Amino acid sequence: MKHGLIVLAHGNIPDLVDVLEQFGPGFEAFVHVDKKAPIPAKDLEYLRSRPMVRMVSRRYRVNWGGLNVVKAILHLTRTAIKDTELCYLHMITGTDRIIVPPSRFEAYFEAHAGQEFLLHFPLPTEYWPNGGMDRLARFDPLDLFNVRTAYGKRMRNLVLHVQQRLGFTRGLPARFPPLFGGSMSWSLSRELLAYVVAELDRDPKFLRRFAHTFCPDEIALQTVVMNSPFASRVANNNLRYIDWSRQRTAHPYVLDAANLVPMRDSGMLLARKIERPMSDELIERLREVIKEPDVGTPEGAQPPTQD
């Protein structure tokens, strides 16, 4: 069973390559590197030279929370689903890592073949402020302004403030499907993702409605999937270990060595966010955790000798 990795990256190519190579030879990677990230040409060439990397694109400027996140994922997915040998695709970022031996990862999906893994819930939801519906109610200029910068954050807040003062809200088109939210991380079959791409091509207005909304990567694909013939096959689980307990923000806690034991006991296959320098010790200890078991020499047998 072959697996594909749909990878969103924003920089630090050597660390990204380390993330990818931990998966082993049964995986192929399709990578989008943020167009605005200052990446040295030699690092991009190094990434492209890795045997598991099938595609490296820099088509979109990817700002946190913008629609270009979704567009970049779909761009990679369109290429990946052309490979009919791929059974599952797994959406990850450069801060995700495999936390079980690759053979165990592959065995899990062989045992659950035909099942889809996507954390989801109907909207409105108790998990998001105001039920999450306000994510679609304003023109949110996240693709225009990078809120990781002070200027971008200030400009975005100004645009939202003006709309709030004017009492402006956006409605949904007639016959829009019931909305679902969830995690941007998923493990889905090639069959289902081919269906998603075909549906979005059939009705391009659907994705356009998510332009200038807040974090459409947590709504758009989830809505298509949960309104599809595949919905009954979807497990409400993304198989990712994520620690929200120590940081009450829109971003998960950056994992450290204290997470190693609960991570191993979680039954999950992947984890995020793992990034240096906070995760240095965890990264090194994970190398031992995911190492394939040594089959060893059968009892009573002697190792071969050289003439």
C-alpha cells in the first residue's frame, strides 16, 4: 500500500527533509513551499533531489487563515491523485512528524482500508466562538495581509472593525450545503479526494464563496466530504496527537520532551506541532521511537561469514 504526503511548508527546508525522510520508502511527498518565504535556491534543489519528493511547487503566497491554504492543498492533491497506486493521502505541514514506526503506520491503514480519517463537526458548533458562523460573515482579508506581521495584523483588524461598525454581514448562497468544520489535518483515500476535486471543478462557485473568510481550510473540504456519498465511511478522528491543554490560543502547543509518553500512549500515528528549538530533545528521542524493530538472527542460527 503506497501513501502520499500533501505537505504545506513555509521554510527551513533541511528540517522539512528530515520530517519527510522519517516516513521511509513507502511514502511519496507532494510539497508546496510558501511563495513569499525567502528560501535559498540550493535548499529548494536539495528538496527536489530527495527520492521521495515527487513535486515541489511555489504557486501561492500562503498566509495563515487564508483561502490560499486550501488552494495550495488542492493544487498538490490534483497531481497526487493521478498516481493510481497511492491508496491514502495525508495532509501535513513541516511541523508534523510520524510517531510510530512506518511499518506500523502502513499496517494501520491496511487494517482500516476503506475508512476515512477527518475530525469534523456540524456548524454551528460549541467548539468555536459564535458557533463558527461568523467566520463566513465578514470579508476577512487574510490572503491580502499577513497577520504574522504587525502591519498585516493592524490592517486586517481595521478592515474587520469597519465592517462591524457598519453592521455588514455576508449571507450564504441559496442551496448551499450544510456546513461542517474540523481540523485541517486529515488522512483520506485517493478515491475520496478524487471525488472532492471533481465536485469542486463541477461547482467552482462553492470554493469562491470561501474567499476572504476566516480559516476556510477548517470548513471547505470538511463540508464537501460530509455531504458526499463517503460520509458514512468517515471516522471522526484525524490520527494526530495535538496538545491544546497548555496554550489557550488558536494555535496548538509546540510539543517538547514532556509530551513523549502521552504521545506514545495516545494511539495516534502523527503529531504536531513539533519544531525547533523547543522540540529539539523530543525530535531526537522520536528517532528511537519510530525505528523499525530489529528482526535479529533466529535463535541457534549463526551469522553468515565472508570468504
